[in-house]
Amino acid sequence: MLRQVLARMPSPLGRLGSRSITAGTVLLGALTTAVVYAFCTDLLERDVRLRFENDTGDVVQQIDTRIRLYTDVLVTMQALFGASDHVSRSEFRDFVVGLNLPQRYPGFQTLNYAPYVPAPEIDAFVDRQRNDPILREAGVTFTLRPPGQRPGYFVLTYVEPLDTNLPSLGVDMGAEPRRLAALERARDTGQSVSSGRLIFSDARNPHVGIALRLPVYRRALNLDSVEARRAAYVGSVGAGIRVADLLKDLVSNQNLRPIRFRVHDAGDVAAPADALSAGNLLYDSRTGLATPRPGRATEGRAAPRAGTPADAAADTPAASAASRDDLTKSVERDFGGRRWIIAFAADSRAIGGPQRYLPTLVIISGMIITVLLGWLAYALSSSRARAVAVADQMTHSLRESQAALAEAQQIAQLGDWRIDLGKDVAHFSREMGRLLGWRGHRPSPDTLFQAIESSHRAVLRERMEKAVRDRQPFELECPYRSQRGRRGWLHLICHAQGPAGNSTALRGTAQDISQRKSAEQARAQEHQIALHLATADSEAEVLEDIVHTLLEGMEWEAGAFWPSDDGHGNKLPQVRLSRAKALESWLAARPARAAGAPAIAAPQWYAGLHDVARHAQAGWLASGGIRTVFAFPLSRGHVTLGVVELYSRTRRAADVHALAMAGGIASQTGHFLLRRQAEENLRFIANHDSLTGLPNRLMFKAEFEKALARARAGGQALHVIFVDLDEFKVVNDTIGHNAGDAVLREMAERLRQGLPEVELITRFGGDEFVVLLDPKGDPTLLGRTISQLQAVLTPAFVINESEMRMTASIGISSFPEDGDDWQTLLKHADLAMYGAKQLGKNGYQFYCRGMSTTLQRRIDMESHLHRALENDEFVLYYQPRIALASGTCTAVEALIRWHHPELGLVMPADFIPFAEQSGAIVEIGAWALREACRQNAKWLAQGLPPVRVSVNLSARQFADKALRLTIIDALRQAPLPGNLLELELTESMVMRDAEQASNWLSRLKRTGVRLAIDDFGTGYSSLAYLSRFPIDTVKIDRSFVRYVPESRSDTQITSAVIGLGHRLGLEVVAEGVENEAQLEFLRREGCDEVQGYYFSHPLPPAKITAFLASRMEHGPDFARGQEPMRA
């Protein structure tokens, strides 16, 4: 249609020809571009010239302002010296300091004052200056320069800053005719005078400057005539000014930087202007002045003449720069009678800035527009044929757009629709019809309403009617079912169409959101199940919650959890739930899984008869009419514990979101089951002994209290049997802890097997076991159990292929006779066990009330032992050792005592065994070593003769790897020589492992101490072994000395020990000497030293000190019958 209309259109431009119209358009565009270009160029030139004039005017104004500010300083100085007949040098210095020259006036090189001094007064003037305190302090001798007779003197007297301007101090400026003429002209006219271009000398930075002077007059009423000014003239003030610093930062403004200006001194204003050259150049804003030749210039010296080589070098860059500047301007200024010319130059392109490209842009834009207009003219002149082609293209594009729209709607599952409720008509797009499953010719609004589920149908109609009334759009999500039976969810967007008031038309879109809804539903159910897992207390509760949540949330008809038969001892309960009553009996009739049938490893979806037939229970599913099965396994770690299955009798399409959800539920449930297993393991660990697997103290307490509650309620007896293995410590110390652990494990197993009738067997710690026995009315059960306990210990324990016999001490307490609570009963059974050990071990004892007092005292003493060191309750007693040959006291043996706060003085035999068992003996022994060394060092300090102090070592100490360091520290802290300390060891200690003991004794010997074998003859060694050890002394046990010389056997043994000891080079000491007969026998046999009650009981520190002092004072008492002194 469009093509036919275009074909009939007239073509009035066709007669002129497309090429002619195009050529005319291009010519017109070119002329217009040329006119605009000329206009823009002229406008830009005017703007650049105006900017140049304004910017140079700003620079001139700023230079005038700077010069005026610097001249004002001289005017102020003129007023200072004219107001007072005498201004001191310090007042002038304070004035200059107050000006703050470096910050406010950086251009000043110097400020000075030159008074006029008549010839008759010159000598007095020089003397006054030489006496000036400031000059004298600076070490400066004021001298008039140049010397000579003149009618008057213009002497530079005050100069600041002084330290940098000392060469100018004392200079007579009137000595040079040209300067004198300038000073007289300033005096007569009252105007300032300026020098020409000067070079100020600076060792590091010579610079260009000028000098300016101003006459000073004393106060006078009238200075209008030359005579009056001459009469009032007192001198002049002057300044040296660095031009570069004067004009610094003058062009900091970005707009002024393209402008270059140079300041020249063109000579006196009264004479013709000099030619501008590098010789009279004062300042260049762009390059600065070429560095002047080194040298020093003072005021009045003429500037270098133009034309010198230096000047030529300075002109070269300036000339080259000027060749690029097409804008110039010169301005004259009067500065102190000198003509300053400020020459400006600038490049118009730099001033114009980006605007200089405007003419070029006009040319380019004009050419582009001309070409476009030519093309448009050509297109319009040939538009008929092109319009037909464009119409064809538009039609084709419209059809492609409609097809693309339909395809996009299908991909997005988005259909559009129009409905008129008043006219009962509707229009559906192709995708909308596919969503609803509609294939008719004339749809109606009811076609849409019937597809919506009944639960939302009324809501949709009501929202549509409201949209027609209020003209407000709405959105609604609702379930639907297509005419082909497909179920899902639609997201409807609707708004009213047409004018308000009389239109009932609606228009909108419908999008299938079934996948999103399915995903939301899956997430909600997974979240709900996760909450159940977080709060559940049992596996059965969790499994039922999973099946129920999925059954209701996904609207399945039945569901179940079927546990696996090979759950490795972790079989879970079965769960069956049904929403359809007809399926309840069907679920209950599920056959067992065939042996060897493979279990599923991942979530599965069986939809339709073909898929269901692949199920392991296909026959059973067919009997229930099941068309869809959703199944996923539950695992704990790598063990599959069962499978969750959901059933429907209708065919349901596979839901990928449900399959993903099942994986998440299976993972979370697996973590829950692992956590439950870990909790059970932790509960077992918390309540059982890790070594034996028996219940521990915590579980014993809980079970004991339950048993007590039952016994109280039933009036029954209850027995506690406390079992402690005898000599178990020897097993650990001799064979090792690994062997001890093996004994405990076998003992626990024997108790489990050998005591079948007991209530509870507990390992209570170490080698202690507690048995709880409920006789249940059988009075013979306790006796049988004790017999069984002793019987389990009868067979030998085989450890490391060696047999070992073990016995046990057993204590028994009974409820209610021996206590009413578990702590009391356990304590009394423990006391009874101690009683069995007291009676020789390998037996049993029933608790009786008499045990408490004796055993409690022993237990209390053991508990107090750990605090005895902290409370400083131990003390050392000392028993002297007497040398039979000289009668002198050569050594003392340190014997420990315990001052118990309640029990009084406790002897070693009563507490040392407990200290050995608890390990406290190591700390107690270390204290004894330190105290004995300290006391012996104190005796030496008091001047007493040196004696050895002998300290007994326990087996625990001897086995302590830190013993050597303990001995060294004790000797160092005292301080005490090593040869005055003797360590006593028993035979059993060194003979338990002879090789190791030999090495260990050698290391101890290297500390310098002496070693002795105590109680020799009571163990299982011989003197032959002593030759292998670095022993110094052998002590004969008191049991052999007690019956000599009456007992023939003891006499022979004692004599043999003394003789063999001497042959081995050892010192022999006899213990337990109590009478003269024993002493005489030992003297005859050649015993070296004796020790016993015959000489002294063990004495506290104060008494033994007195004993040693008396021996030193009186000496040995052998002179009187060869009897040593006794204490």
C-alpha cells in the first residue's frame, strides 16, 4: 500500500536534475563557510588586542604600586631623620628590623643614611662614629673613604643590614663628581634621585639593581626656595634595590603568563632616551637578566655599556624570542629622575588560547555541513525510488520484529492479552494461548478465569474490576492449570486501557513463574527442615519431620523413610506417613529389599510407568497405582543409613529444584547424624576412662546416686569395694609406664569378665578401681564377689613376654551402716583399703569406726606435707661424726625434721614415705641441700673449723635429671666448696641399674662433692661393685654395730667390711655407736670414723654450733683416757 502511494507521487525536482541541485547546494555552503570564517578571524583579532591592552595595563599598574611601596619606605626614613637632630645607630637598626625586609620588602639590598658633614666638623664626626658601641662590639673601625680635604662630606654612616654591607660604611659619596652633582640636585629640588643600572656583588648570586636617594631636611616652616632647602639640608637616606626581587611574582596570574615584559633604564629624563639594549636591561619577565659578570658595584657606578660581548650574548635569546611575538607595546615611567621604559611583547596565539582554533573549526564544520547538505539534496531529488525501497525495508523489518517478539515471549514464557469486561471479548498473543493451552478462534475473559485455580479466581476478577474503576494497575501471582492439564503459576500484570469513565478494557501480560515458585518452595522446605535439625533431640524425630514437611509442602500423597539393613550397627527407625487413607495399608505391606539390591547414591525422580518400572520395588509400586516416585538417600559419612521416598498416583514432571533441595537436605541431615554420633562419642569419653574403657568418676557418681536412691527406697543394702593394686608404682618405675598401662588394661578386662554380678566397675584413677555391688537381698553375694576379685588376680600378668604377679588391697564399706551418701561410703572404703595395706597388703578389710582416727591422721599429714615447704615448717638437725684417730669432729650428718603445726615434731620415718609416693621428696631434698650448704658456709664465716656436711639422697632425687644442677646451685648460693658437701646414697639406689648409676655418679663427682654409701650391708650388693663407682666413704649400717662385740657373726661382718673398704681405698664410718665396748672394738679394727648416741644425738642448729665451737676451744678430750667429748 505504502509503495503504491509513493509510486504515484509527482516529482517536480526531477526536471532540474539531481546533480545540478547537489552542485548548487555545495557552492552555497562553501560561500557561507568563507563569510563566517572571515568574521570569526576579525572578531578573534580584536579580542586578542583588547586582552593584550588590558593585561599590559595591569602589569604597569602593579609595577607602579611596587615602586610606590618601596619609595614610601624611604619617605618614612626621611621623616625619621628629619624629625630628630640625633637618631642613634641602634634606633635606626630597630627601625629597619621592624620593617621585616625579607618578608615584606625582599627587593631591598640595603637601607642607609648619609649625613652632610662640613669640613671643620669631620674629625669630631669620625671620632664619634669610632666610639659608637655597636661598631665597637662588631669590631669595626670607622674610616672615611676616600681620605682627603673637601668642602663638605656626604658620608654613608648608617647601613643596614650591617654585616652584609660593611664595605660601603664610611664612603664619601661626594668624592665623585657625578654623584656629588646628583646629591646637590636632590638637595636643591627636594626630589629623589636614582642611579642607572647597577650590578650588586654577591659571591654566589650577582644581580642587577638600582640605587635611590632622598634628601633629608631638618624641620623648617618654609622649604619653597633653594636657599631655604640648602639651609635646612642635613643629609640623605638611600636604598639599594634588587630589581629581580622587586618585580618577583608579578606575573603569577595565569592570564598574564603569555605576556613578556622587559624593563630598561633609558637614561636621565632630561636627556634624550637611550636605545634599548642588554646593557640597560633591568628585568626580563620570561628569561630574567643574563647573569652579570662577577664583581662588586656600589652606588653611582655606571652600568656596563651596550655592545660588550656579554651584552651581545644577552641580546641573542631576546631577539629570537621577539621574533615570535607579534603584539608589542612600550610604556615610559619616571623613577627618581631616570626614564624607565617597559617594553611588552606577546604571541597572539598564546593570548587567544583555545579560541584561536575557532576559524579552523569553522572551516571544518562548514565543509562537513556542506557535504551533508549536498548529500541530502541528492537524496531528496531522488526520493521516489528510495522511498519505495525504504517502504519495502520497513515492511520486512516489521515482520521480523513481530517474529522476534513472538520468539522472545516464548523464551521468557511471557504472553500479552487484552480483555474488555463490558463487551466480553478478549485477545491473546500466541504465547499467551500456549500458556493457557487455548486453541479456539474467539477467546473470552472466561477463558482466562477458567484457567486460574478456583482459590484465586474470584480474587483476580475483583482486582480487574477495581482496576477499571480506579484506573490503577496491579500485579498478582496465582496458580493455574492449562486446558492440557499442565499446572503452574502465573505472574499477571494488568492496567486499565482507554479513557476513564466509559472504558472497561484491560491490557496486561502473563508470565509463567512455575520454576521460580518451585525454587522458592524448595528453599522454604529446606529452611524448615534445617530448623528441625537445629532443635531436634533424636534421629526418629528428625526423620519424621523430613517426611512430613515434604509430604505437605509438595503435596505428595504418601511418604516414608526406609532404613538400610546394612547400617553398620546404626539402624534408624522406620517412618511411614500418608495423606490418602487408601495408601496406608499399601505402605505397611512394603516387602523387604532383596539381598544385594543396589542402594541409590543420589536423588532420583521416577515419572511415568516406564521410569517406575526401573525401581527396585516396581511390583509393589504398581500394586498401589503409583505413577511418580521421588527418592533420595540419607547418609552418615560414607555409610548410607536409608532412603526417603515420596509417592503420587498422578504423573508429575521432574522438578530440578526439588532434586537440588533433596541434595541439601541429605547433606544437612548427614551433618546432623554425624553431630549426634560425635555427641554420643563425647558423652562416652566424658563418662569413661580412656585407657581401660571402664566408667570414670563422673559416671560413677551419677550411677552411685541412682543406686543409693533405689536402696533407700527399697530398704536394701549397697556395698562399695575399693581395690588398689599393690606395688604398682614399682612396675612403672622399673619396667616403664607402657607396661603399667598394659597391666591396667588387662586388669579392667579381668574385672569385666570375672565379676558378672556387680552393678558397676569404675577405674577411679591410677591403679585404683571401685566396684559398686547391689546384693539384691542375697547375703552371700558380697563374699562371692570378694573371692572372684582375688581370683582374677591369681593368674600372672604377661607383659613384654615376662610374667608378673600382682596382688591387691581391698577395702569394703556398706550402706547404710558405714554412711548415707556416696562421698562418705567411698571415703570409708578407701580407709578400709589403707587398713588392708597396713596389715601387709594382698588382703581385704571391712570398714570399722576405729580406722578413721588413725588413718585420718595419716591422710591429713600427707595432705599437709605439700604445704610444709611454703610454710617453712622443715628444719635440719645435725649429728656429728668423730674421727677415732684424732678425736675431732670431721663431719656432721643433716637429718630433717618436720615441725607440724598440729602434730608437733614429726620424725622422718613418719613422713618421708609419703613424700616419696607423692613426689614431694624432690623439692624437700633440694631444700635440704640448700639449707645444709648454707649452714656449713655460715660456720665457716663464723671462724669454725671446716667440717663436711652429709646429706641423704632419696631414690626419687637420684633419678631426677636436674639433681646435678640442684647441687651446683646449692653450692653457689651458699657459697660452699664442693669438698665440704657429702652425698649419702643407699645400696639399692645405685645397684638398681649399675651401669647408669656409674655414669650418673661420675657426673655428680665432677661437681667436687664427696659420695658415700649409706646403710651398707642391708641391700643386695657386695663391696666388689664399689670399685666400679667413684665412692669416697662406706657407712656400716647400725644393725651390724648394735651387737658387737657380743655377736660373733656381726663382729666378723664388721671387721671384713672395714678391712675390705681400706683395701679399696675407701673411708669407713660406723653408725649407731652407743657404748664404750662398741667404740673400743671399732678402734681396734681400724675404723676411721664413728657416729652415734655415744657422742651426740642429732642437734638443732644452735646446739650443734655450740658443740663445734667447744671442740675448737677445748680440743679433743683423748688426753683423759682417750675418750672423745660427748654432747
